[in-house]
Amino acid sequence: MVRLTRIYTRGGDRGETSLGDGTRRPKHDLRIEAFGTVDEANAAIGLARLHTEGAADAMLARIQNDLFDLGADLCTPIAEQPKYPPLRVVEEQVARLEREIDGMNERLAPLNSFVLPGGSPASAFLHQARTVCRRAERLIARLAEREAINPVALRYANRLSDHLFVLSRHLNADGAGDVLWVPGQNRSDKP
């Protein structure tokens, strides 16, 4: 269990921070960027939750907890014999997202165009969270090219952005309230 007794430590005053294994990295390090962006996605989900209730809010609450797991996973480099067993995202967390996506998707109106971020406040915030999650996913993929990571971490981020998209449509009256892209709608020179 984590216990925080002091919020500031002055350890980062020179532009470095500690990873989960105690090693120090520059604050602009790709690994730090990756789990920092996961944290940003979590904050965006927190804003969406101001506009959700019931099953949707329960899903987002579980996801927020998962995102702390994902951050802890990314914060701790892969090691053959770690001093302490690190927290890693597991396949069941990905599978749960897939089950929830499938359940929501059964009720959605089919798409005839791309969806523009908007509709209900919850949906708009979920679209924002989805784009931050996609950025985190790109950073995790780049990190995976340079360092060993838990491959489930990348799958979780990928599935989460899909989940947030489907949930945004679900909260837009199962797609009836989606704002759809109309290609070339404003290209006319007529006022």
C-alpha cells in the first residue's frame, strides 16, 4: 500500500524524478512522458465523471483505478529479478474492457460517418479523454521500441481509447445524439 506523508520532497528540483525501481530519469524521459500522459487521461476521465452516474460511472471508476495500475506498470522498468514484485496490468483488465465495449456496442445505432466530439457534456469530456489516451498509447508504443515493457500495457491503452469512444456514444443516447462529420459541409463559397 502506498503511504504519502510528504507531498514535496525536493527530489525533482534538478529536473529528474525517480522510477518505481528507484532509478532516476530526466523528467522529459520517454518513460516519464508515457506514464505522465496516462495520468493526464485519468484526470480527463475525472472531468467526464462529473457528468455520469450508474453503470457508466462505475465503469469509469474502475478505469481510473486501472490507470493508476498502468502508471505504476510503466513507472517500473522490466527487470529479471526485481527486489519487489512490480504491479503489472494483466490480460483480465483488457478483457473486462472488451466485454464492456461489446455490451455497449450491441445497443448503439450504426455509424454512417465519423463522430465529432460533442453531444452531451459527458460525451464531450470522454472524447477529450480518448484523445489523451491515444497520445499515451503512442508514447507507450514508442517506449516499447526502445525499452522492454509489459506488452499488456500497450493493449490496455489501445482498448481503453476504444472503450471511451463507445461509452461516449452510449452516453449520447446510444448514438442518437452523436454529432456526425459532414465531409466538405463548409466548402461552398455561398454565405
